[in-house]
Amino acid sequence: MRGDLRGPLGNQTAALHRCASPVGVCLAALVWLVGVPAAGAQEMPNRFVYLHDVDPTILQDMRYASANNFTGHVVPGYAAPECLLVREAADALKAAQAELTPQGLSLKVYDCYRPARAVAAFVAWAKEPDDRHAKAVHYPALDKAALFPGYIATRSGHSRGATMDLTLVPLSPSAEVPAADASTDAPCTAPRAARAADTSLDMGTSFDCFDAKANTLAAGLTETQRGNRALLLDAMARHGFKNYDKEWWHFTLENEPYPGTIFDFPIEPREAKD
């Protein structure tokens, strides 16, 4: 979840405390973000594209546009379940997908560009009381107080448009491993068959798992889990992406075009072109 920039706290953090709820983010919450230049325009810049328009074969399971995430709510800024990225990142993902498809695999993205208001909502959520289901599933071995700033950052590379969270999915339905119902309280570190339904290869944990087992090179993984992570890591590295070593799913384009800019335009529905 964090995997990026630990911004300066102090007065900026105080602004976050004035938000009334984890999803009702006030404007003051966004004050935190201006540790780097922020893009004030609320429209999508021309350099950003919908991944579906670049490669519709890449699967999308946009968690923060639904209640299927650690907050239990649709996250502010996610008005549509779409992956937005800068063109360079989208093209690099398309190249990785072309390499993986002959192997019977597909990329599946969970999150791409993340508006600054969404990051502020995560910080506000981290300061709320525990939610029983979220703790059981997403941070079973931690107190919620440990999530910020340990796992949830005040700023995110996702807001620069060249970072994404993703996994590998088998193209053959027969290769998928049955999983539990999505409402399960099984922890994100549980065996694959016990965790909430997801078509991903077994990576050892589910997405958005606040646990050391989510570290890319974590100890205690099975040979299959290590192999699946290595397959994802190697494919992404060959196409210019670097992994954040605390989260096996988190990658950033190394030559990103906006390394010092935070964006906050909302994710809107795409206009159908097909």
C-alpha cells in the first residue's frame, strides 16, 4: 500500500486529523500532499490514457472503485472501475502482456493511477477505530495504529500515474485454484483456498496484505509461490518496471515522466471506443 514516499508530517498530518470520516475527505486533508508540486487541474492530462484503450486484454479488478478493499467502501476519486496510467507505463504493460500471453498468462491490475484525495482518505481511515473484518483479513498480525505511517503513506507514487498494483492470472480456467467466498474472514496470509476469491496465481498472500509475508522476497513461501512472484518480477523488470520490495504486487515505471508531480483528478468512466 505505501511503497513510495514518506512525506514530512507535523502540520500536514494535523490537517488530516480534521477529516470527519475515512471516506469523506475534506479539502484540508489534501494540504498534506504538497511536499512535492501538485497538479491543480481536475481534468485528466493528455499524457494519461485508459489502459483498456491501449490493451483491452489486460484484466482489470479495480478494488478501490468498489467496497472490496480494506476500507470497506468505494474510495474518493474512484468514480469508475478503470485503470488510468501515463502513456509510457500503459505501453510498457502492453509489451509485458504480449510476452506473457503465449505462456498462458495475463496481467491483472488492482490499482493504477490513484488520486491524491484517495491517498488522504487512506490516511484518515488508518486513524479510525478498528473494523473487525478489515483487521481479520488485511492486517491480522498488526494493531491498526501500526499501519500509519508504517504501511499507509502520506503520499503515493500511484498519484504520479506510472505505478500500478497487479498480479498474474492463468488464461485457462482449469488452471485456476478454487477459493473461498469473498465474504470470508480468512486472513490475507492464509492458504490460497481459504482466502477470498481471486483469479490470481498463488502469490502467498492476497492483494493489500499488511504483513511481512507480502514482502516480495519473504521467507516461508512455498516453492510455487516463490516461482509465481519471480515470474511476475522478471516479466515486469524486462519492460522497465521496478518492484517495491515490501509489496509483491507494486511496480513503478523506472523512467516515469512525472517523478515530482502529484495529481488529483478523479477517475471518470471512459468513453466506449469498441
